[in-house]
Amino acid sequence: MRIGITSGLTHARILEAEALCTTIRAIREKCVAMPAWVYILIGTIAVGLIGLVLYWQLVVAEGAYLGTRIVALLYDWFAPHYDRVKQYDKTSDAIVLAMPIMRHLARRRAMTGHPSSAVVLDVGTGTGRLPDALLSQSRFRGHIVALDASGRMLSLAKAKLASHADRITFLQRDAQRLPFDADTFDVVTCLEALEFMRDWRGAVKEMVRVLKPGGLLMVSNRIGPDAWKLPGRALPTEAFVAWLSELNLQQVQPQRWLVDYDLVIGIKG
């Protein structure tokens, strides 16, 4: 009786296997029978999808999801064209970027009576936009540390700010591991860079760590029509302000700046 049952099950399995083989052969025959234009269409769609992914990763996201080295390589390549494409307005930069820093430093001097020069850290300095705006202020007497992962961007910044060489230090480093002690800087800035960092939250925490109590943090937050293309790298400004407030930052204030960026300022408690 047992032998009969076993034989029956084996026979049933053989029939199922034969049916499966028949189905596979039929599918293969249909695939072979497909006209050439179908293969061309499938190939075109595949190439198009790959192209879209590469465009998103390398152009829109600027390598943000591929790691710090890829971001640095892309900026090394694009560095000679960067300022021409950006077309910075120096008057606007003096008003929007430099003046809030100057006002903060003046208030700190009045409160503490400290005559010492301020030390400013600019994270993701690029070609030196923030240092250029600040060093152009005749009343600024401090020193700037300009940090970036791209060597060629730093080379351009050095050439641009050669007349201030004794007042600026350039470092090629990863912004997510700042090589400074806690409570070192009077001001820390980071413009148009956070969304391209692998761990942007960790980078901001590092900036707050090296900022002195009572120091000013100035960072940009990505907004605008392309922000949705950077999932996980950009928050609505209200949410970004709320998160910064959790990092022992006080008087956190956003303001409109560029089409793609809001500017956010806070004071370390």
C-alpha cells in the first residue's frame, strides 16, 4: 500500500515537471519569435532608464548618494566653471552673509569686552564665497579657516583670496569629521553644501560641537523645485529650524535667500 502511494506521488510530480518544461519551452519559442523592434524598444528603454539614474546621481544630486570621494571628484572637474555659473553678487553677499556675522561679532565684543580677533570656520567653502564676503569688510579683523573636500575648489579659493593669505587657512578635509577641539570657533558657516554630505545631520552636529557657546551658526537649507529630488537630504525649512533648536541652538531664525536655499542662523547656548 505504501509503495502504491509513493509511486502515485512520484508519477504526479513527473507530470508536473513535464508540464513546467512544456510551459518554459513555449515561453522560449515566443521570445525567439518576437520581432527585432521589440528587442530594440526594450534596449532603448533600459538605456534611457540608466541615463536618467546617472543624470540624477551625477548632475542633480552631484554625487551626494555616491560618497564624499565622488562629490569631491565632481567638484574638482567642475571647479574652473563654478564661479562663472554661480555668478555671485558681491553686494548681496556683503549684506546677506557678511553683515549678520559682523553684527554678531560686534554684540559679542560689547557683551564680553573681549578685544581678541574672531575665528571663523567656513565648512564647504568651495571657491571661497563666504571668506571673500567677510574679508571684504574693512571692520573684520579675524581669521578664517576654509574647509572643503575638493582640492581644485580650494586652489581657486587660494588664488582668489591671495591678498588675504595671512588671514585665512585652507584645509582639505571631510566636513563630517572636523579636526578641531570643541568650543573653538566664534562663527561657523556652511553654505550650499549640507545636502551633498553623506551624513548631513552628523556634519551639523560637528559644526555645533566646535562652535563656542554664544557663537553664531549660519547654514543654508535646500528648498525650491529640485529639493524633492534629494530624498533624505533636505527638510522643509520649518522642520529644519525645529531640528536645529534641539541641538542647543537658540534664536534660530530662517530667512529667504536664493531660489534653492533658505538661510538659517542660530546662537549656541
